[in-house]
Amino acid sequence: MKLKSYGEGIAKGMLVTMKNAIRDPITTQYPEKRLNISRRSRGNQLVWNKTACISCSMCARACPVNCITMVTSRDENKKLQMDKMDVDTGVCISCGLCVEACPQKCLFMSRDYEKAVYSRKKLKLTKEDILMTDSSKPSGYYSPENETKLPKQTLLIDGKKWDK
Amino acid sequence: MALKTETFILNAGPQHPSTHGVFRMRLTLDGEVIQDVEPVFGYLHRGIEKLAEGLTYPQDIVFTDRLDYLASMTNNQAYVVAVEKLAGIQAPERAEYLRVIMAELMRISSHLMAVGFLLNDLGAFLTPLLYMYREREKILDLFDMVCGQRLTYNYMRIGGVSQDIPEEFIPALKKYIDSLPGFINEYEQLLATNEIVLIRTKNVGILTKESAINYSAAGPVLRGSGVKWDIRKADPYSVYERFKFEVPVGSVGDIYDRYRVRIEEMHQSIAIIRQAMEQLPQGEIQAKIPKVLRPPKGEAYGHIEGPKGELGFYLVSDGSTNPYRLHVRPPSLINLTALKELLVGVKIADAMAIFGSIDICVGEVDR
């Protein structure tokens, strides 16, 4: 390499760095400002619609890490009822196979994030915790009806100026 | 008076910023020159091959995500290709095209990481790497839109894909594909003519054609040494024979050639995605498969061209719902066997650059 040309490439590179130094930031100031997450987001929690459930245990069988514990029994009319449905979110890997296995489409992934708790015991959710209420946020994963209702995901490629 | 000297053992890793995960090299040094290298791995061993024997075929897809966590989509694809070969299932056309689009996006993403980390290893601390992260983030946005997660996609299914793409996917993908060549050119401007990068990468860490074949290296490491071998051309799977693309090769086999091959492959992937978007047919995305899949007795080896090289899954079925044996042919581990030849005799300062140019992912090495 000739000594004469030395430094030309570095100067070119510096020009690119300069250009990037004065452009708008692409990150967002997270807790204050939030982007819309994906409509099909697979958050680390389940939402369970009790009325549609037929207690078939397909979700528990589909789980690759056995994080769903399900105990069912028959009531006096010989109808299956759910005694226990525990979801250990500390074990859950959010793969979504339980949602796909559900024949009644009564199980949804949740769009909630920020699910940190103070003790490991609280990670184990009972059927009351995952019950579908007005405040729960079922995601559109495997559920086109939910998907159309949800707001569109913010994409980095659209180049929004987040902080302005 | 003669000085008494002795060799010096240096542990690089497992917690070393440049070892790309928990990988350890025991380097025997004579001054600054490496005399011997002993790779130590297994810190990330999770026993995925054994775990897979206790799970059904569809459940194993989840665990393939965790092999090479920078290229989960291609891991999914390699596994489902193997199972489909074993059970004799043909995925519908639309699903095959979607798989190709996802796999090529994944290849771009993985190569972005590879060249970004290479520059990080050379001492360009974080700046070029974070440019790469920025571009990769856009790909992850697209994956997030399709399957709901940024890293462990779990998108491909035996006989298809899990969900169809949403309607806003194709416009976003088009926008991204149009912007990407400009970014790669900007990156080239940043580094391809940079004298320091050239001095540190040219004629350093040369892997000859013969030894690359002898080590059965694959992917950019093999092609950087000048061997034109790509599974997409050599043994076409999916719908790859319908696309026009080149297989870029290097000439010398040094770090620079491997870097160039990766940059060129990104351009080729863009071309493939453009063609796939044009030809994308309408229709089903999932073939009809039995609810409980029991492939016939036998064995199958399915392989694809992953971002890091030939990724293969070898499956043995005993006719039950679970695989009798699952073996992974991880490109990272096989490419890593060439490390000793590359490192012995070079200066310690080049060790990390050479190691970075092989582009390993420890999740795949240890499994």
C-alpha cells in the first residue's frame, strides 16, 4: 500500500460517521413513550375464555415444556369441568403451540409485557389470573378476529421521528 | 548468558467480549505468537438433541429456535425440510415462497451481525456494529409482524407455515428491500476502503481451498476460500431452482474474502426476495397432515444452506410420535474445526479477528 493514499479511506469513513451523528435518533424513550407492538405479539401470559372452554386438555398436551397443569373432573351431568389450570410463566417459552392446539379457540396469547413480579411463587398463575376480563389484552396470534381490532404495529422502516 | 524462556498459556474466554458467547480458547503463546490452541466449549449445552427424543415432531420446532439464535428461521426450515422428507409431505407453493422470503431475510440479518461483529473484533468498537443492529432491527420488525416475536420465531410448521402474512407485510418488505442496497453501500464506504481494515484483514487467516474442503467447512468460510458450493444450487430444496442468483466466491481465503462473500450474499438475497415477492402465489399455506404425525419407520437427512453454512437435521423414526434420534449438523461447529490451522503461527492480535471471521454461534456449537 502506497503511503500517499493512506488516510483517504479513513476520511471517507469519517464522513459517514458524521452523517449518522447529525441524523434523528431511531430509538425511543421507552417508559415515557411506547411504540405499538406487533398485533400478533406473543407475550408471556395466556388469556383464557372460560365460557367457550370444553376442558379438553389439548393445550396442556401441546406444551413442549409442560408449563400448563390441568386437572379436570366430571360433574353430576357427566360434563367435563376444569378444577385446576395453572400456568407457570417462569417455565413458559411463549411458543404459542397451546393457542394453536385449542379446538375452541378460547385460549389467546397476551399482548401484555412488563410482567415482572417480586417473588417466584407469583409467576405461577391460576385459572383466575388468566381469565379473560375487560382489562386483559388478547393478542391476534392465531386469532384473525382479534388481529383486525388491534392498532397497527409501529415499524422502524417507516422512519417516524419518535421524539418529536 | 542464555535466558530461560517458557511458553505462556492464555485463556481467552468464556467471558470474553469477542468470543461471541461462552466460548473459550486455551492459547499457548510463545511471546506474541500462538503455538497451540485448544477450544473448550460446552458451557451452553442444553441437550437439545436428547430433549427432542421426548417430544413430538411439531413440538421439536420450538427447540430448533434455540440452536442458532441469530438465525432461528433457517433452523426452523431445516428441521421441517427433514421431517417432510421423512414423512413424505409436500408443502403448498405459497408456503414454500414464504419460507424462502423468511429464510433470505434471516440470511441478511445473520450476515449483518457477522460483519458487524467482525469489525467489533478488529477494534472498531460498537459504531459499525450498531449500524448493523439498526438495519437488523427492521428485519426483526417484519418477523415480529408475521409471527409475534423478535428472536424465537417458531414460524415454520411441518407441511407449511403457521400463519399467513398480514396485508401490510409486503409493502413494508418492499420498502425495506429498496432501502437496503443503499445502506450496504454506505457501509462499504465506511469500511471497504479503510486502510486499517484492509491491512488487518488482507492475507490474514488464510484457509486454502484444499484444507477448507478437508475440514468440510461450509457456507461463507468455504466460499471465501474459492469453492463454489451452495446447497441452494447443488441440491435445490424448496423452490430455489426458480430463482436467478449468483454464488459469490473469494479467491484467497483470507478474512477479507469471507467478509466480501457475506456482503455479496446480502445483495444476492435481496435479488431472491425481489423475485419471490413477484412470483408469490395465492392459496393455501398449510398442507393437510394428520393431527398426530407418525412418520413411517426409516431415516432422513434434510439439509439447507443456512447463513453460516450447511445446516442439516438427521432424523430416525421408529414409527411413533416422537423421533427416535435427532442429530444436528451445525455449520458453526464444523467450521470451527478449521480454527487450529488458522490460528497456529499467527500473532495474538489477529486471533480474535480470525475467530470472528468464522462467525460462530455458540448456541449451535454446544446445542
